[in-house]
Amino acid sequence: MTTAAEQRAYRIEDLSHLSGTTVRTIRAYTDRGLLPKPERRGRANVYGDTHLARLRQIADLLERGYTLASIKELLEAWDAGTGLGGVLGLVDEVDRPWSDETPVRMSLAELYEAFGGTAEPSAVEDGVALGILEPVPGSDDEFLVPSPQELAVATELHAAGVPLSAITGHLRELRGQVEYISERFLQFTTEYVFERFLHHPPTDEEAAEAASLVRRLRPLAQQTLDAELARAMRMTASEHVRRHLGDVLLPTPPPAAPTAPPATELPVPVPLPAATVAAVRALVGPDHVAEFVAAAAERETAARRMDALTPRPDPAV
């Protein structure tokens, strides 16, 4: 084990060079309690390997998205005997991709070809802004596609006649709604599953248990969303078709006689224009469309029968 006397001694400038941290930042970390104070030797402040290791830990935690305040709590817990390995393992579990998709690279020409060969620079800009496309560093015409499935959906919609501007606009709206669902799912699981881990720095055992729970719960959000989307699409798609296309085949009201009519006199469904059905629905409500149409047909038939029975005046008289 290396003792304090065996550690190498660094001036602050040397420590800054080795750690990649500015002298000003090292002093700020010391003032905030993130970094132990240096040893005073004569008129100089001397830093050791402990300070260098701590600076590298801080840099690693900052890259993982921790704030300086949370880093201070973690380091204090570590100094008190609580290991950081379990906590960082939990962070790695949460940070790893939540999809099995493999990103692909595409050139600008390949993108244009995928969307029918039409060059639309504004659509590419929208794709970059939405994260559908990520520019490859050092290349002006090559992009990384994080989700090939999402891009494939866009190409299919465009091939079906949907403008690219409408696709990106729809994605913006959809993304806001999905992010809300994600936030609610996290609030729900935090309240009932992870609450007990949040009021103190977790031990390695607790962090490992929390990471295991994340692995178990990871697919649940996707599975729930898939099931609910399927249910909603089945319910709303049918209504959407009826609303826009109308009841194309309206059933004829059953005959008054209890006996079935001869085979040659079976009711024949009559297609009606969608605009007619929509107007009737707006007038009497969706539950009475067939009844109203039948009554209107009966009235028209009766009126024509009455006209036929009524003698017409002789125009010669």
C-alpha cells in the first residue's frame, strides 16, 4: 500500500497538466470541498497521487452527467466507506441504449434516393434537429442514423404520399407525447420501486439491486406502450374509417312478417354516398342513421304510390 510519504509530489501546474484540469478549476474544487487541500511544504502547496485520482474521478462523473453538487455527495459517501462501483454500475445500466437497433451510416445521396430521389435540404435539417440524423464529424455529406426503423417508417410514409414536412411535424408532436408517457412511467416506478434507494447514497449492494430492477423493468414500458397502442389503433381506426367513408353498406330494416322472405326477396344492401351518411349522422346521431334512411325511403315510396293512385287532370280539358 502506498503511504503519503511514498506518493509523488506535484505542483499545481504539474497536477493541472497531468489531469487535464485548469489551475483555476483545481482551486475551485478545493474551495468547494471536492478536492482535499494540498499539503503545505514551506512556502509551496504540494499535491499527490490522491489529488490526481480524485480529479480523474470528478472528470468521469461529469462526463456521466452528474452535477458538482451530486459529485460532492458521492465522494463524501466514498470517503465514509461507501464504494462508488455499484453506483457507477447503476448509472451504466440506465445510460446504456434502450433499444437493440444498430445505427447505420448513410450518405446524403443515399438519403435522397431513399426518399424518391428528391433533394430537400430543409428536410435533412429537420432530421438533424430531431436527432433522426447525426452528422458524421469530418464529413459534409454523411450521417449516422441512430434508428433505422424510424427512418424506414418515414420513407414508407413518404412513398405513400405524405410530404416530408408533414412527417417531421408529426414526429415533433408524437415525441412530446411519448416523452410525457416516459416521464409518467418513471414517476410511477420511482414512487413504488426506487423510492427506498433515493434518500441516502446507496451501498454497492443496494446499487446492484437497483441496477437489477432497471434490467427487469426496462422492457415493461415498451411492452405496455405496444399493447395500448394496438388497442387504441384497433378502436379508433374503425371509427375513423366509418366517420370518413360512411356506412357503405347500410342494413335494410328487418321485414315486419316473422317468417323469412323467399330467397329471391332477400334484402339487398344499398351503398350510399359518404356525404349523405355524414349529413344524416349529423342530423339524427350515429345510432339512428339506418332508421332515418329507412323511414325516408318508406316515405318516398308511399308518396310515389299515392301519386300513381291519384288521377291526373286531362290537359286537353
